Amino acid sequence: MAILPIRKLPDPVLRQRAKRVTSFDAVLRRLVDDMIDTMHYAHGVGIAGNQVGALLRVCIIEIPEEQGRVRVLINPEVLSRSGERELEEGCLSYPGYRGDTIRSERVVVRAMDLSGKTFTIKAQDDLLAHALEHETDHLNGRIFLDHLTSKDAIWTVDEPEPAHAQAPGQ
């Protein structure tokens, strides 16, 4: 497994719509494993394919309170969203910044697992709902800055240091 470079704004790959996964093979499993390692290394809650330069509809979510429960979503699609709430949001592809955004209260997403089996996730008023929207937005070429409450609703923050001074294998 490897730590992949995370694409940062203004990298144009972050504004491209990712392609549907059609092959559920060892290559996909390797990408997912590398994305999980990369997300952990960067202290993220989620990561999408285009954030690591893979224009495939793949994203990973791991909610800190559910330690060890990694959700792998292949070809995720938002089926419905409702309500509205204001949240503080950040992104691995725009480090050092956070902003106030508008997101849905309730989100329903259909996706596939690594074997191609379809499943549905429902989330409401929690970090999972937030992450589902954030990561599926990435796969559609949208970023959290598109959801700011105003153009001034962004500020700088100190980001945590990576887990190691240098990524393993680098």
C-alpha cells in the first residue's frame, strides 16, 4: 500500500467529473487500499478518487466516532437530499482553510461495494451526511468552496502535521 499525492487547488482534475467504475478487480482494490492509507496519513474523514488523480467514481469515508469502520463507495449517486444546515467545512485539497457552508440535513446515497453489490446509505444531521455530500461533490467536480455561505465565509487554520515526517516509501 502507498501514500498517494493529494491534488490541491487549483489542479484542474478537482473540477472534472469522475468516470463510472466498470471493473471490480485487483487494480480497484489496490486504489482503494492506497486511498485509505492516504486519507489516514492526511488525517481526513474522507477522500475521493480525483483528489488522488484517479478520475474514477470511488470515495472513502471514515467517521472518527466509528473508529475502524471504513466506508468504500463505488459509483456513489445522491438519490435524495432535504433540509438545510450551516456547517464549518474543510478539505484535504485546500489545506489550511475552513469555511461556513450550506449542506443538506438528510442525504440518501446509493453506491456499490468492492464486489459490485449495490447498497444504500441514509444519514441525517451528522458528519456522515456531511461527508457523503462532500465526497460525492468531489466526484462531480465540485468543491466545498461552491457551497460557502458568502465569499467572505472562509478563514485560515493551522493544519495537523502528517502522521509521519515523511510518507512511508518516499
